[in-house]
Amino acid sequence: AGLNEAIEGIVDALRSCSVDVQDGPAASMLAVRVGAEFIEGVDDCTGSDGYVYDEAGGELQLCGAACEAYLEGESLRVESFCQPG
């Protein structure tokens, strides 16, 4: 039991709410889902649920409840569209 707990602790420590998005699409071309729920982009994570997207760096930061759900094992899906949507 001790080894399993240690491994789970390591996995939990490695999880992050910051995700690199390949090819850095424009923010208006992005749809983000945690589990089955679409989440909205926000300007700042402070006190907000959703995500902040750094278009120039291609980094997506999950915020609030979205981050918590992802860390608890919900799937993350980032989709890029050809037209804003």
C-alpha cells in the first residue's frame, strides 16, 4: 500500500493546470472542454472559473473549478476551428 500511495503522490504533483497548445491558434478559434462541459475564456484566473490563453506562447491555463476538475481526473479537450466560433 505504501508504494501505491507514493506513486499517486508523484502523479498528483506532476499534474498541472497549465497546458501547452500546439501551433498556438488564435484565441477566437479555440474551444475548450473539461469533461463534458465547455468552458469560457477569462482575462485573469484570480477568482475566475474558465481558462486564460496566452496566444503568443501557446499556453492555456485552467482556472478555478475547471482546474480542480482537470486535476481530479476529468479529460481536457482543446479544439481549434478554421473560423471564429
